[in-house]
Amino acid sequence: MWSSSSSSSSSSRLPPPSSPLPLNSPPPLCPSIAAMAPRSRDRQPMIGGFRFQMTCFGKMIALFGSSAVMCTTSVFFRRYTTDGGSRETLDKGTIPGEGWLTHWGEQIAETDANRTAAALEKILSRNGSAVLYDAPIKESGDVDNLKYKALRRVIQEYSGVALSLPPPDNGKKGYGLVTVHKIASFFEVLDDMNNPMTAVESEQPLAMESVGQMFGFLLYVSELPIMGTSSILKIQKVHDRAQVFVSCMSDKNGGSPTHVGVIERWSNGELEIPKVSCSSNISLFILVENMGRVNYGKYIFDRKGILSDVTVDGAVLLGWKMYPISLDICSKLFNVNPIKQVSISRTAEKISAEPGFYEGRFDIYSIEQVKDTFISFRGWNKGIAFVNNFNIGRFWPSFGPQCTLYVPAPILRQGENVVVILELHAPNSGLTINLVKKPDFTCGSKQYQK
């Protein structure tokens, strides 16, 4: 909890919360997808991420009362934020010893309801204002939890007026297992995800911002000379995560790119490229993901993409083409050209460790059954999901702790519903997703399993 107070007494303060990327008029109580920012293992703000809910002011009044406390929409942040405090900052905060942010690869951060309420009471007694992390209003808008009730009691005491009753929690439904199938590899539909007119050529790789790609992915393409042995590829500085592929038009795969490995800004910047038997030059593909930005501190100016030379055995690689990847049409790729989809399906049966699109369908038989749900991606690796052409967010259960993505009822419909998944590595072995009633934050390291 971060606080500000008009009192003259000094107190340790946590940094203010990060602001989300701007949205285009999201509907009330419907979560929207924001970026994920990088954070390193030594608690520098290198990798992490958040999903957040913009809740209208009227909803806040209904929950806490019109004269309760000055708040901002950041009071409704749920679980994931883009920045990260140091251990010293956490220990000196309003609620010492408790994590106030969750990052990918960590245990879910939660604060005790009674201790949080006591901290809020202390702030209000000094005529201060508060922003709450691990928020009492959940991502789905639900308030039936101990923390919300404890904070409401404190706010009631200091507001001096009777608070209106909160609305009931939204209905939830688990629709069960949904089988998915691969509909295309990423490279098979590459031409449909980028406009050739937006491709940029340069001797050196350029930052995403320099080619007009402010978020999402940028594909860097170059050529390697014929190699008699394996080589070491090095990228000194990449923001945030790069997947490396090579291909040879004359090989038995017909030039289909082969996955080499991953280079991340928080890990080693070198990869060994195995010997490739090829009678021509070898194509090099580097798919870079922008995982978001912070909004203060030394990372406030955080360019994305490849930000240094790319070297192969110490020699600088020149001659690059950069292709902005549009995710706006990802989920619609297979709705517009059934002839093309038939041709793609012939090669889509092979499941491999490379980016690919998967599709699953499920039916809702009556309007009364259209309720909020959560998609569990347990067993999957990393990617982005769309439901009925709506981007519901990124998943990374192999790193954790988040296993599920929230799907609000207004996105669903009576009849057939379609889930399209861009998996950046490989799906779970059963080729299934599970639509469940509750969120799950126990993926990743076994130490987080409960």
C-alpha cells in the first residue's frame, strides 16, 4: 500500500503504482489487456506484467460510498504490475515484510486482510489517501472476500455515512475441457500479419519505435554465410525477449525455420547456432517481443527490440529487414480465406517447438449459461489468447505463477465460441485448454504449488 498524507510526520513511502497503457473506452467491469514489463532476477524492474481492470467511478461509489476516501482507478489493480520495489522498499513500506507486487516467476503476492485494514485506518486517521495493491475488488469485479469487508468497515468508520450495499458477485461457470488443433505455424501466415509496405530495411537492426512498432512483436530477418561448423550468435542488448530461428531453402523442410533458442534481456545474450548443411546462404529470423514498460525511474525511457549489433563468431551481421507484426488481425486470419486455410491445414498437423496458431471451439446452449469464466493454460508455454476475436491477454504458465486468463461474460455468446491461441513454443501434450470457475496462480515453480 502506498500512501500520501497531509500530516507533518515523516513516513516511508512506496513508489506510486505504474499506469497502464491507454485504452479505447473499455466497457465497465470488462478487463483489458495491458503490457508486461521486464524485470530481472535481482529485483531490478526487468520482467513482470499485469492485467488490470478499469472500473467505472459509479461502481466504486456503489462499493465504498461517495464520501469514503479519495481513490484513483489504480485502486483496482489486480495481481500484476509493471514495476518492482527493492527489498528495502518493501520492508519499509506501510505493510512491512509483505510483497506488494507480483512478477512472473514468483509466488503470488498477497497481503493479510486485517493488517491491510489496520494500515488503511492509520492513513485515514492522518487525513491521507491510499492506493491498494492485491486489491479487494477482484479482476472480475467480485467483492465477497475478507479484505474487501475489512476495508469497508474502516471506510464506514471514517466516512460518517451509511454505505450502500455492494452489488452481488458476477456469476461464474466452468465450461470444461476444450480440445484445440493446430491451424498454422507462425511463419506460414507471416505475410498476413504484416504489411509489406511497412517493412523497413537497414544495415543495422533498428529499435521497434524507429519502425513505428510501439508494442507487440517485431521480426528481424537477415542472412548468414554458409557455415562449415556451428557458430556463436550474440546480441548484447535486446528488449525484451528474442526467439531465434534459421532456415535453408534447399533443405528437406523447404525452408521452414528451425528454432535455435531464446535470448532474453535478463539472461545470457549468446546462442550456439548448430551447423546447417545448406548450399545457399542461411536465413536468420529473430522474433522480438516487447513485454511492456514502466512509467518512472531509470527504465522510464525503455526502447524495445534489438538495441545493439548482432554478431556471429565476433563478426557484425549487416543487412536487415524488419517486419512489424500486427496482432490486431491474428484471431481473424482464419475467418476470411477458407481456401487458404485448407492449404495451411495440410502442414498444420505437426506439433513442434515453434510459434503456431491453435483453435478450439465450445458451445453455450442458452443465454442463461453465458457467465464469466477463466481459461486455464496449465501445461502450455507462453503466448497470447483471443476469444471471439477479443484479445484476453498473455499467458506464461511455464514460468508462473498465473495459470488462467479471465474471460468476462460479455465476450462470450450463446452458441459457438471460438478460442484462437498464438503459442510461441509448444502447447500442452493433450492439446486442451480448460475453462474453469476460479482463477489459478499456482503455475511455474513447484515451490508455489499449494
